[in-house]
Amino acid sequence: MADAIKVTIVEAKGSTQRDAGTTMVIDAEGIEGTIGGGALEWEAMAIARTMLDDGRTGHRQSFPLGPALGQCCGGAVTLTFEAVHDLPKADKPPVWIWGAGHVGRALIHTLSPLPVALTWIDDDFDRFPAEIPKDIHKLIATDMPRAMAHAPVAAHHLILTYSHEIDLSLCHAALAHDFASTGLIGSATKWARFQKRLRQLGHSDAQISRIACPIGDPTLGKYPQAIAVGVAARLISEHLLHDEAFWGT
């Protein structure tokens, strides 16, 4: 049985988000790399996971990047799907940052030098800065809560999108999916409302208490950089201090 499926763009015609030769690897718990995000990537992940379930080892399919996929690139790509065996295990704790606003950018700047595997998610390509560190996996997801299902259950999540409703949906999705830790940006009032809504969605108080809100150290202030420093310190001290993968041992 394959450990993962490697997806490769073998042909790209017209306007496409990525060129031929771009790859990503998909396993049962997460993804590594990107073929451009959006609906094409969702479709590729669905096909790859079906292959893992069915035991298929190879597949080839062409996709027009138009209305059928909800994308406006106008080009077309052909993807190959190949089984991967003996996949090396990730040697860095996964951290998923939800939101590419000011706090998200500050977190990327603060956390990127640390030995963690960063995935940065937003629903708008233009919300990301023009350049980000090359080791960061950028994921454009038009439905961010849906993307939670693709996160490793060992991931640490930091939720700080532009929308309270998306934040709530991400908390709901995280509790349904499981995680190593989850932090939510917000005030005491926001968190009280979220706790009530999460109870109405069927989550117990014990489950809800696994989400930390506010994130970071409130005594440091509300500037994005101050929040990021507090988050990094809390993430290390509470969750990564005894993680052998974090220290590379």
C-alpha cells in the first residue's frame, strides 16, 4: 500500500498558476508542496486520497481551469498521480496559520526561523505578500474551514482570519478533526460568544477548553509583532519544549 501520492503538473497550457514540473505530495494526514491552490488543488487532493483508499498506483487527468473548477485562469493543466512508498516522516512539528493579515504576517516573520513546518492559509491570493520564505507552504483555500480536514492531526493551529464567522467555522472544524493545539485571536467577549456557539454546535466544554483564546501574551500589547512574540513563546513553552522533532533529536 502506498504511503502517499505524488501529483505532478506534466503539461500546462495558457494561463496557469504553476508551470509544468511543479509537484505536491499528499498522504492521509496532510500535504507537502502546492500546485497552485484553489479548486484544482482540492480536486487533486480528493483524487489522491481516493487512490490511497482504493490502492491505485497511477492516474493521469487533464483539467481546464475555467468555470468547471471555479477558476478564472483560462488555461489547462494535465496532472499525473503516482504512488509513493517509504515516504520519510516529517521531522518538524506542523504549524498552520489561518489568515494572511497583519498578525499572520508578523507570525510568519517570527516563526519562520524556528524548526517548524509552516502552512499559511487564506482565501485570497492578493492577501499574501509578494514574497514569503521559500520553505513555507502557501495554501489558497476559497473555503478555509473545509481545508482543516487536510491538516495533520498533530498540527498546531493559529486562527486569525479577517472574519469572525470564518474563525468560528475553523474552530468548529478543528474540534471535529482533532489537533495538537489551537489558538484563536480575539477578546474575552468574542471568546464567550464563540464558546456558546460551539456548544450549540455539539462540542462539550472539555473539547472547547482545548482552544486557547486570546493567543500569545496579552501583557505584551496588541501590536501584531507583540502578539507574534507572545505566540511563539507560548507555542514553544507549552507545546514544543519537549517535542524531539522540534529540537531535531
